[in-house]
Amino acid sequence: MTYGEAIKEGFSALNRNWQLVLVQLVVSIIGCMGFIFIVALPIVIALLIIGFNPLTIVSLSHSPLAILSQNLGLLILVGGLFILYILCISTLGLYLYGASAGMISRGIMDDSERFSMNAFFAEGKRLFLPVIGYTALTGLIAIGMLLLFAISAFGAFTLISYAKSLSLTLSIFIGVFFSITG
């Protein structure tokens, strides 16, 4: 199979599943509406409850921590709602991703396969946990890489600090060396 044939077959498989675009659009609208109702509206209501108006913006520059400390429970509630929103949208997005990948793979394997909501939900159910597992694995790898970078940066900082106590020239050399090597 040449590259041109592969691209042609890919477009053919996607054209058979054009309804996936509509499903993606509906999920995007649900995500926007969810943000408005779960995050933005409670923030506006919370600001109205604490008596926030345009005149209090001036007082925010003088003591922003005072307003936060007086309304810590409200801040925790808004933060919790934001985390709930992120969890719900992430779950919905991962389900949609798994279902879309399953439907496209079905369309590639069987040319007569057409889009149906029953098949879409079946593929979403089948691939949801593998997609979550893959996402968790890549997230753990990314966290591990960041942790390794932080440990190496701390080690370089400690080495430079120790070199400063021995010789200024040595510490400058080590600092330049670590900045060049990344």
C-alpha cells in the first residue's frame, strides 16, 4: 500500500463516520455549558454573596488576602466545583476519545461498517478503561520526568553552592557548564 492509497483509505473511513464530528460538537457544547453552570455561575453568585462590586476592586489592591481569609469556605467551594468540572469533562473527553477511536478502527477493518450510536457507546464502553490506563501511564511518566528534572536541578544548585565555598572561579565554571548542558 502506498502513502497515497493509505491517505485515500483514511479519508474514506472518516467520511463513513462523519457523525463523529457532530458528537464532538455536542460534547464541546456540553463542556461549555457545564463550565458556565458548574464554575462561572457559582463564582458570580459567590462574589455577590460577599458583596463584591466594582468599587471593591480598589480595595482588593490594598488587602486581597483579607478578603480571601474572610471567605475561605467560599473559595474552597469554588475550587472544589472547578475540580469537579475538570474531572467530569476529562472523563467525558476520554470516553469520547475511546469511542471515536473504536468507531474509526471498526470502519477501517470493515468497509461496510457504518456509524451507529449503539456501536459508538459499545466502543466507548470497551475502550474507556484502556484509554484511562494509557492516560494514567503517560501522566506518571511525565511526573517522573519532572521529578527527575527537579532532583537534577537541585543537585546542580547544591553543587554550585558548595563550589562557591571553595572557589568563585570553580562555581562560575560549574554554573556555565550546567546552563549549557541544560
